[in-house]
Amino acid sequence: MEVTLNTRQDIPLRVAQPGEPDIAVLLVGRGSLYTRQPAEGLSNLARRLRSAYPEWLVEIALLEQGGPSLPQALDSCQRAGAGTIVVLPVFLPLEAATRNWLRFLARRWLERLPAPARILLAGPFDHPGSLADAAAESVSLALQSGAAVSAASGRAVAPDPDWSVIPPHAYHVLFCQGPRCTAAGAAEVGAYLRKRLKDAGLDHGPGHVLAARTGCLYPCNLGPVMVVYPEGTWYCGLDEDAVSRIVDRHFLNGETVSANAFRPSPYRQSFPNSQSTPPKSLGDE
Ligand code: FES
């Protein structure tokens, strides 16, 4: 296990008080564009860990394609008063880039805390022995079940005919739920977008908004991000207020919402209140 990340070395770490968990374990997985199963699988694992180690607070987080995000889950641990938070990625392989991203997120979270906290970033989930034992147990269960896949029995599930349809629509939205947008709140903002579209009757029928969740769309620093076609308008820095304006003005009235609209450019772009780069949103032209 790698010890990391008390960025405030000058201030003593907070110690858990009676009744508060000393250790919080954060199981981090990857979500899915299509199903809640990754979050449910993580929740099952969390339940088993809690029953084996009742003194631990065990929470889950998704790196991308869903929530809660890592910063949100760290917030929960901190609100519960955990003295030490162990971040445990539970996917394989754990690439160096992903590990660096987890470290970066944890550092950024620590920097905005008013008081220091202690985070440990656990190593890859493939320590000799433990994972081999788990793999051997799974193999053994599969062998015992005898439930072999049989080519002779034909398709287990007939393909859904709907998956051959391109539904007529007025707007096509690509809503990013890649890792950086997820850390910036994309899961919650995306859920809010889907709710607003449903409430406005824009989730079905020929004039509807066909909203698709995607992986990284590239301008991560401007996230959460979505692109609206046929115009090709990039909406960046999304929150619930911005989404409401876009639903009311763009999808219902065909107007671009300038305050959040950006267009492709070879130059770095930023938000109007950012210190670093002059704003280059459509609304400034
Ligand atoms: S993660 Fe959304 S643009 Fe990269």
C-alpha cells in the first residue's frame, strides 16, 4: 500500500472522535454507459466488506460513466468523520495513467479542504495470493455448476429489434461521462438533463432530443461537456442551471445559450470568470 497525500504537512491530522469511523475504505470502479451493474457489483462488495469489518466505513465511487464520483465519495467519508481514507481501485489492470489520475483527484480534493485529511492510495488489486485465491474459487464454482455454454442451443436471447432503429429526432446530444467530466459532476448533471427532457416531453417522438452518454470528448478542463447536433454547439461548464436554460431555450425554442456555448478552436479556452485565459465563448463574439 502506498502512503500518500497529506498536502498540509504543517497542520496535524485530524483524529477520529468516539463514534466516528477511524478508517474509511473507498472502493473505486468503472461505470458503464448502459447499465447500473458496475455500481451494484461494487455495492455488493462494499456490503460484504462492511459485514467483515464493521468498524470500517465502506463507500463506493465510479471513475467514469456514473456516480458517485471520487470527490463526492471523499466528501461523504469526510462528513462521517473518518480519520483515514483508503482509496482502493478494484479493477484490473490498473494502468499508471489511471493511478496518476486517482492521485491527482485526491490531491485536488485535499487542497480544497479547510482541515487536513489522510488518504492512502491502495496498490493494484492483484497482490500475490489474494486474487489468485479468488480466481481459483470462481473457477471451482464454474466447474461445479456444469452450466456450459452450448452452441447447439442457439441464441440465448433474441436480438431486440429496437436495436436496428435510428429513431427520428430533432437534436442529438453527446453528453460526456468520461473520467474528468465525471469528477466535475457529469453523472448528476446528466441525470438532471434526462429528467428535464422527460419532464418537457422531449425524451420521445419525432421532435425529441436523442441524448447519448459518451466517453471523453477531449476538452476535459471545460467539463462537464456536451455537444448538440445538428448545430454542433459545444456546451461546457454545465450545471443544473445551465442545463435548464439549454432545455428551455435551445431544445424548446431553437436558440443557442451563449453563456455556456463554445466552438472548436486550436487555442485553449476557459470560462469567463477564469484568471488564466481570456474567454472565447460564443457569447463574447
Ligand atoms: S472527460 Fe469529458 S471531455 Fe474529457
